[in-house]
Amino acid sequence: MHWLYLGVAILFETIGTTALKASDGMTRAWPALIVVVAYALSFWLLALVLRVIPVGVAYAIWSGLGICLIAAIGWMVFGQRLDGPAVAGLGLIIAGIVVINVFSGSVGH
């Protein structure tokens, strides 16, 4: 169940960050409200995950996948460019998450 919570926490973090961009500096009420609610839910779920998964591992996965997802959303939705080094860096983040999940004994499978 903790992996499901982590996945949903990442989803809410990504929603919150997307709404943060849409809030135009927190000047638009509905996107700003979505930011607050999505981040609150994300941190609450992350806190539940930390009962089972070590904080360093959980945070690495949460933040790393959040970075990659929001970069993809920025590219697809907001038309932001990703050059070769940015794509390579994002690939390294994903590779790091895979290494943690496949080879680390720190992660409860």
C-alpha cells in the first residue's frame, strides 16, 4: 500500500506544481487553491509513506519522479524547451530511481 501512497503523492505534487505555474504568482484564485490542496495531500501521503520507506529513499523517488513529470508537463503543456543536456539529466534521474528500486536493500519490496 505504501507504494500506492507514494505514487499518489507524486501525482498530487505534480498537480500542485502545474497549478503553481498556472496561478501566475499565486494571483489567480482557483489555481492557487489547487496548489495548496494538492501540496497538502502530497505531503500527507508522503508522511504516511515515511512510516515504511526510509526518508532518503522515499524523498529521492518522490522528488525525482516529480521533477521528470513536471519537466514533461512543462514541455507538453507550457511549450518549454528541453535541450539535450536537460533530457540527459532527466534520464539520469530516472536511472537513479530504477537503481534504487531494483538494487537497493533500503527499499521494502
